[in-house]
Amino acid sequence: MKIGRFQILDHLDEGGMGMIFVARDEELDREVALKILRSRDSDGSGGQARLLREAQALAKLAHPNVVTVYEAGEFDGQVFVAMELVRGQTLREWARAAPRRWPEVIERFIQAGRGLAAAHRAGLVHRDFKPSNVVVGDDERVRVLDFGLALARGEGAPEDPEDPGVTAIDESDASQISRAGPGLLATGLTGADSIAGTPAYMAP
């Protein structure tokens, strides 16, 4: 199966909005993660707008702790986003795979915090930050991903009380996170919960 110049190689993951595949960019000769919107979400459900919003949000960022977006578009009625393919585990999987030393856990959350701080500096609020939306790569580098719910600060969309990942943040909070050292990041951004052994829960 091909989507434009992208040759589908393998199924990688699946979510409520779309499917993610390992694909090869035949022009640039590299593997990518290709997120494809389900056909049922292409019209009238807001899925297309959400996927493109994710691509636009990521396109504003160039940071080692945020997954890189390469291209977004539509081919034969299918909306897609081509992104950096990160081999590794989600932060949730990494935390549960083996007992972790505190310095290891803190370092991973510092890296994730740096990615979020970069987003905040670009005027973006993630709104769905949780361990399953952070990948610990085989290269030990952490990347924040899934910006499908991201908003520019000032858009003023209401929070969804049913979504445990949604957290309100204002400009002063973002500035504080941007300047934060290990102390703040180790106790917030769900870091305390991973250290305590409950990474599925957000920090209080």
C-alpha cells in the first residue's frame, strides 16, 4: 500500500482517531511514522482538523525532545502526517519494564519537561500530556508526541473534565516551567507519580 511517495511497511499503533504505520519515504530514502486518519473521521467529525492541527503545532517546534513532523497532506481522500519514527517505549512502558533508579526517572521527566517548555515558548499548550504520549527512544532521548489536542495560548477552549490529561496553564506557569531545573520537574508533570510507582496518574 502506498500513500503518495510513502510505502507502508508495517502497522505501528492505533488510536481513537487514526492508525500509525511504519512507512518508507521513497524520495528521501528514510523510514517515517505515518499517521493516517480513519476514513470515517475524514468528514464532519473534526478528525481532519485535529490531525492537521497536530501537524501545524509540531511544525512550529524544532526541539530534540519533541517528535519532528516532516509533512502533512491529503492523498486520494486520505489525510496523513509523516513524522519522525522513534524506536523505543512509551514512558509508561519504560517505567513498568523494570525497577528504575530515581536519577533515571528524574532525567526522563526533565527531558519531557524541556519538550513541553519548548512548546510553551512557541505559544502551545499540549492539553493531553501523559506517560503514553512520551516516548523513551532506544537512543535514550525522550520525545513528547501527540499534539492533536494542542491549543495556542489565548484560544480559550474549555477544559474537558473527563480527560485526565487536560491541564490548564497560563503564561506565568509556562514561563516558570521554561526556567525550571530538576527540582520542579521532578515533582511535577507526573514525575512524582512515576517515582512513586503510579505513572498512569497525573500529579496532584
